[in-house]
Amino acid sequence: MSDNNVDPSGNTEAFRAFTHAPQPEPAASKTPLIVTGVVVAVVVVALIVWLVS
């Protein structure tokens, strides 16, 4: 004889665990690093041009 009474709490608990799971943090942006590198490069080139002239 099969069991016709299905306990929905198993699926509900799995869904709740899935929805309450911590979200992974997004990857850090490299834009500030790139901007800083460009600014440093411009300052170095300007310093070299100023020293040569």
C-alpha cells in the first residue's frame, strides 16, 4: 500500500534554506587600480618632460 500523504515540509525547508543562504559577494572592481596607474604614469611622464627641458 502506497503512502498518499506527502509531507511538504521537506521541500519547504529546502527552499527556505536556499533562499536564506548567504549571497556571494561580487568581485572587486579593478577600476580604481587602473585609474591610479594611469594617474601615476601621467605624473611620471610629466616629471620626466619637466626635468629634460
